[in-house]
Amino acid sequence: MRLTVLLNGRGAQGRYRIGAAADWIWCEGVIDAALPVGTVIEVEVRERRKTFTVEAGVAEAVLDFGTAAAQGGDPGAHFKTYTLSPLVAQNTFREQTWNQASPPSLEALLAAAPRPFLEGNDDAVACYEAAWRMLSRKFHEPLPGSGFSRDFVYTEFANAIFIWGCCFITMFGRYAARAFPFIETLDNFYGKQEDDGFIPRQMGIYDGRSAFERHDLSSVGGNIFAWAECLAYEQTRDRDRLRRVYPVLLAYHRWLRAHRTWKDGTYFGSGWGCGMDNIPRIDPERYNIHFEHGHISFVDITLQQIFNARNLLFIAREIGSDEGVAELEDESAALTVIANDRMWDEALGVYCDLDRAGDRVRVPHVGTFWALLAGVATPERQRKLVEALDDPARFAVACGTASTARCVPGFEPDGGNYWRGGVWCIMEYMISSGLHACGLHADAARIASRHVDAVTQVFHDTGSIWESYDPSRVAPGKNIGSLVRNEFVGFSGVTPIALFLEDVIGVRVEDGEIVWRIRQLERHGVRNLHLLGSTLDLVCEARSNPQETPRTTIHADPPIPVRVVLEHGLHDPLPLS
């Protein structure tokens, strides 16, 4: 047999468990040798020595790193009783050091970014360019003692970085990846993975510490790492990175399954943890909507985990790994059945949370639309979700999609009060991506364009891009009566950059192919667009009506196929090339 103790670079002193009796000792050093049963091991324990005998059936000695540090760094405050994940030993990000890279200048960002144009809509182009300018002011280098290994984008909120924020930033930042590797900002989270697979949702920018103890409901949430990695891979085809991230993300998925599920496999969290802080899922008199789970099966988190499993399965196929595949397939299939049999509400036409009795919570909120990306909705239910998106009595509001439906008593029309109706750019990007994934490309473009137009108008009126938007008028959103944060690029950059390029100009990567969906009548296109290893200039001349065949000019260096599709109706695209 082999007895192995690994320190994983975390210092010479560790806590070893050796033997079937699970004795705990403090000692120094590393044991790494093939040892027969009966071998006597002598280790130094502080000022004395102690011997242990290798016992039959003991495959390895497990290192725990000792008792955790309390707030303020006092060791010995409590025991770490969690189960170690063998996958974490494969996490190479934990030993990664800062690469001494300099944040990109505005000039470098603009030189690397695509240059879209849309005649007659200078405001949208101005908003697009302003988003890059705002972003250029938000780069930060890791501070000594933070443990971060890569520069990151900080949007002046809570002196912290967040999983959702950093992931959504990569989704538009990838269009300027030649100036800055935005996907590597996620390395800061991967490097903080604990030995059981836990990754903090929120970390301080000064000390790199989790803002919450791991079992606090708000310590995790917004698990879209794998989505961000898949989108980056779409452009880079960097399989080496996929090989590095897969064990990290699988260990995190397993942690969430172990610590954030009910007995039926559905997931729970908190308002803060799920990212939708104050959505009124059930009567707030019965639980704290910010910090407690209320014994609810969260439809958004459950759907996200189905989607995450699908993304992890894609990564596993790309790197040729069988690790975790069966469990991910089983979980995804089981949760899909629950989503459709129990969470779907036919009368409301949306997926709903479940209460502690297993009954649907009839409070429609924007989390239902994760069903599109998760791939759980049948074509009929996809159309029902589109109807909900287009219904002014439910989700269709002035700036896009309300976070809490108008028909809910907790909806707040004046500014949206954060997630009580406010419109969020990141949710619009999720919805658009989900509609595209379902093949509902025209619906995606129509709904996204409605939102892009509103954000553009607010930029024209205020000169800024905001954290959220008003559901009742074309204006910035509010939180507890005050305007939300401006200059929020940050994750709100997904609208003026990603949605503008993908749904207004109409260029996306779909299944490894560049597709340009022509929708505009005005002369439009994009130059300096870097996709799939090629730099493209795409120009479509003005047309007099939607049925007119567009005249396009496409230049790609090196040459790469571009499929052009004319969308002159809601559901009847005409392939051109």
C-alpha cells in the first residue's frame, strides 16, 4: 500500500490523519513512500516524537491543514470538519502567483475591441464606446497579502469581487481578449478553493478572504463559472485551460450538491447568495429574504445547476474525461423531471419556486428564464416563456424584463427597488442567450434590442451606464428610494457591448460557426471583430425593406466561413451563404 501526505504548498506544518483509528497529530514534513502494512512511522510532534504503525486498509494519510483561523487570524478557533475532495489536489490555480501583468490602457482596449457601426444610431455606438472607457478605469492589481494571482475588474462595491460580476464581465470582455485575458480574472476564485471544493462567492479585494463562513447561506451562489469558461473556449479553443478548470469546477459543483440541496436534489440558497437579493419569493414575515432559505427549493439555483452540469459535460467531452460524467448526467436528468413535473405552473406559464410542502410558490420572477439555458423547457413551454417576456402585465416593462413580475404584490414600480422589479443587464443577457440556445433567434434579438434601446436612451440622458434600470420609465433603477450605482461597467457592460454586437449587429458564434443574422435596414456592421482566430470586417449596405436581399461585404484574415442569415420575419430565417 501507499501512504501519502501532501502539503499542497500551504506551509510546512499540517494536520495529518494516519491510520484507521483516525488519530490526529501535529507534525512537520511530508511522507511519500510505498509502505507495507506493519511499517512503523516516526514523526516529530512539536517538541517530542511519536510513532504510528501502518494499518491494513489505510490507503492514504489525509492532510487537513489544521484548525481554521478565526476572524482576525487567531488559529484554533474551530475544527475543520469538512470532507476533503480528491479533485482539489489537481487545482493548479492554488499555487499560481501574480503574473506581474499591467492592466490594459484605454488605447489598448479600444485597439483590440470590435468597432461596430449602425447608421442613424450614433447613440448606441457612443454607449458602446463609453462602456469600454468606463471599464478601462476599473482594473486593479492584486494587493500583497490578498492571495490573488491575476489583475481584476473592481466596480466600487463593498470592497469585494463577486462570482457573478466577474463571470459576466468575461462575457463581454472576451471581445477585447487580445488586450487583456478577462477569463483569467476567474483564476482569483479558483485559487481560493478550499480542500473540500468550496469557492467563496464574495472576496475582499484587500485580503482576499471570503466575506462569509462557508456554511453561511450567502457564502456561495451564481455558479456560472463553467458557462463563462465555455464562452471563452468558443473563441480561444484553449483545451489546456479546460483541462485545468474542469477538476476545480467539478469539485465546486459537488460541494454545492452536498451542502445546498434538499433530499429531492433541488437547490436552496439565500437572497444574497443567489444574487437576486430581495425578490419576495414567499411572505417576508415568514423568513428573512436576504439571508435565509425559507425552506424553499429555489427555481433559479436549481436551473443553474442543471445548466452547469450541461456545461461541465461539454468540457468533459472536449478534454476526453470520464470523471463525474455519470453523476452529472443523472443529476441533470433527475432535476429536469422535477422542474417540468413540479416547478412548471401551466396557468402562470413559468417555472416557480417550491415551498417546504413541495407546492409551487406562485411568485413569477426573472429566475424562471434560466430554464431556457438549462434546456429543460419543451418547445411549447419555450413559447409560453416568450409570451411571459412579452406580456406587459408580467415581465415586459419600459427598460426590458422586470426582475419581479408586475402581477406580484411585492413588485415596486418606482425604480424597481433593486430586484423588486428592477431591470438588470445580466438577466437580459441570460435571457437572450437562452432564447438563442432554443433556436428562438428572432425573439432573442427583439427582446434584447428593446433593452439595448432603453440603456442607450438612459446613457443619452445621463451620460452613464447603471447597475439596474427602472421598470416603469426609461431611467436608472433605484434601491430603497435612491438611485443605484452608475458607471457600472462592471457587469452592466454586457448590454452596450455583448448584446449590441450579438443581437443588434447580429454576429454570434453558434456551435463553432460564425453566424451573422441580418435584421437592420440601415447600413451596419462591425470591423476588427476577432472570432475563432480570425479578424473580421463585416458590412451590410442599407436596404429599403425587410424582404430585400442584403448586399454584404465580408473580409476575414485568415479566411474563415461566415454564415449569413436574413431574418425578415419572426420565425422564417433565410440562409444566404
